[in-house]
Amino acid sequence: MDIITAEERALIDQALIEMPEERRRVPTGVSALAVDYEWTGTGLAQVGGANLSWRAAGSICLGSGSRPAAAPAPRRDLEALRLEAAVVESIREGVTLPEICERHGLGKVRVRRIAREHGLKVMRGRTRSELKDAKSAELDARVEALADGTMTVGELAKRLGVSQTSIRRRVKRMRLTVRSCGKAA
């Protein structure tokens, strides 16, 4: 608060002396707020209305008697809008969540939020067991193609980059023929 000079203090005192006493005093319960409030000792109470805590009284909008207007929505730049439109298009094409994240460089939470805002449902990616089953089926097909009786289990395992135990299980399950270790090719 600014310091009042002696000249200003003299002018204020002169104005108060010239003003009638009934105009100098503010009546009890009257405030600058659009709605009248009175202090109850523990909080503010609206005259003829609900009680407010002291902290809530600070949020009252002066002059209008209504609650404060909402803050304007933040402006979004053109690049963010284009990215969001691309994500929405990917969702509509049926691309899975992990593929969208990788394609657009976004996190799963942001992609799900965009989908929710547009009323869309994003397809989930394959689960670990589904990925494992697909990988196992691919390895089965490769073992079946190579197991023609000319290669040993060790040679097959080395060529496919898996363990010999894995090759033995598949050979036994699919009843394939492989060359024994002692026989020449």
C-alpha cells in the first residue's frame, strides 16, 4: 500500500469533516459485494442464504453476484491439430494402439484421450500370449520347411537361432525326420 503524504491526509480529514456523519459510516452487514454477507465469527454467511467458508468468500465475483467466468480454452497450434487428425484417421482405419503410438510418436495415454474425445474406440494390440503363439507358429513352419532329413537337430537349431531342445520338441510333435548326428549327409 502506498504511504499517504501529509497533504493527502489533510485533504481526507477535511472531506470527512464536511461530510455528514450518517454518510461517513458504512451500515453493519453492508459490503462491496453484490450479495450481502455478514461475519458470524467462524465464517461468512450470506444474508438470507447459505454459509460460506472464509476461503470460499475470496472466490466470489464482485459486482455481478454470479460465479466467475471460466478461463478461456487454451489455443492449440496447427501442428497439434494435424497430429490429432492423423491419429483419429489411424483409429478409424483400425490400426492398433501400439502401431499408432509408434507411427505418430505418441504415448498410449494421449492416443486413448484423443480417441475418447472423438467418441472412438482404439483397437488394442496383441497380448503377449498372442505374440508368443504367432512366433511359435512361425517357427513351426520354418522347422517343417527345413526338416527334410538332410540336417541334424544341431544344424537346424543353429540355422534358425533357437535351442536344440526347441527343435527336438517340434520335430517330435510334428513327426518330422531329421538326420542323426552320426550319419553323413
